[in-house]
Amino acid sequence: MPFLDFSGETIVMTHSDAEIDALLDMDLGMGDEDWTPTPHGRFLAQVLAEHNMVEGKSVLELGGGVGNHSIILARQNPSHLVITEVTEGLLATTRENVERNVPGADFVEYRVADWLDLDGQFDVLVSNPPFARSGRQNRRYFIDELILNSHKRLTAGGELVFIQSSMADIHRTRRDLKRNGFDSRIVDQASGAFRDYYFEDKAFMAEIELVPDGYERDEEDNYIETLFVIAATLMPWTPPDFAHIPTELRDS
Ligand SMILES: C[S@@+](CC[C@H](N)C(=O)[O-])C[C@H]1O[C@@H](n2cnc3c(N)ncnc32)[C@H](O)[C@@H]1O
């Protein structure tokens, strides 16, 4: 059996090759401070292009970066698309790239926000959360935040769509999603060699030794990670009557 194979959960592709190519065709400008898309970003872009999960829906994208996903989402006819970045400067790059590649997309809104710290509720939340270079003691901080708190930004039955590496512990993610009221599936997965900067971070290399199925070694002894695009639906839940929650807060 292949390493970490969730392919039975994969949903059917809904676009032709030409449509996918058109969605992925973009001209991206970027500065020194901007996040250069990595294999994570490229794989999520491919999967978003293959599966339109946003048509007619209100969408929140956290950490738009150079807009490599924002552009695809904007081209897939959402009713409203809010894109965030953590600084004005980073958001300016996102905006310039989206406006150049999807002119006239007046349903797009740009906001500076620290991760989930913003207003509104959305049908779909999309992100490529920081992980290996998250800069947090808990490297999974941004993934954990999505699992614990994205319900505040989602409508009932809303969908959380994100990408993570096997090294961020896919088993933990799925267990925690379930514990927090999400029904999750792997939309698609892909394996690839480690990037050079992983090896330069000794703490990272030590941490991943503790992650179940975190990575594998191929026949030539190369280190291989698996990337997963996860879609998680927020399931309805009502606290039991005996829960100690003031009446006026029960629906929030
Ligand atoms: C892994 S990159 C993904 C960027 C882009 N979506 C891509 O896939 O190439 C994570 C993005 O999150 C942004 N980011 C980091 N911390 C953030 C925060 N606290 N709130 C919002 N965005 C943040 C970074 O600036 C970066 O653009």
C-alpha cells in the first residue's frame, strides 16, 4: 500500500484541461518581501483550478501572498471574495496582481488582518497557512488556529480548504478537525522532495522525527514529503441544554 494514500476520498475533476490551463495562466509581479510560491502553493493552485469550490459563494482567503490562489478564486465567479495579508505592503502586491490578471473584479475586497482577526462570515475559507517558516514556537500555530477558530468566520455548513505537509501531521489535523465539528476529506495529494531550507533548520529536522508518517525516504534515500489539500465542512452542532452558556450567547 502506498505511503499515506487517501486517494479514495478524492472528488471528481470538474474542468477540462483547457479550462484548468486558463485558470492557471497568470502574470505575477513580486518584490523582495513577498512570499515566492513554493510546491505547496503550486499544488494548491492546481487543485483549486481543477475543483471549483467557490462559484456563487462568499469566500475568504487568508494570506493571499502574490495572489497565485486569489486570481484563480476570482476567476471562478464567487459572489464576494475577501483577501487578507498581514501588512499593507504585502497586500499591495496581492491587489496589483489580482487587478492586473482579473480586471474589473469589483466583488474582490482587500483587508489587512492578522489571520482570523477580522469581521464577517463566509461560505468558504481558503488558505496555504505558514508552517515550516511560521515563526511560531508551535510551528502548526496557523493550522491549529484554522481548526479551532475558523468556525467564527464560516457560515453554517461552510467549508475550510487548506494545504499542509505530512510533516505538519496529517493524522493530528484530521483528528482535531473531527473533534472541532468538521467533516474532512482529502481533495488531492502529491509527494515531492524536501526543499533545501528544511535541512538548514536543525530544529525543524528534529521535530519532524516525532511526527507519525511525517516523511518517507525513496530508493535513493531522498527525503520525501506528501502535500495534502484538505476540505473540511463545518457540521451543525447545538450545545446540550445542560451546557453552562448564557441564553443570549447560545447561537454564536
Ligand atoms: C505560505 S504563504 C502562502 C502565500 C500564497 N497564498 C501562496 O500560496 O504562495 C503564507 C502567507 O501568509 C501570510 N501571513 C503570515 N502571517 C500572517 C498573518 N498573521 N495573517 C495573515 N497572513 C499572514 C504571509 O505573508 C504569506 O503571504
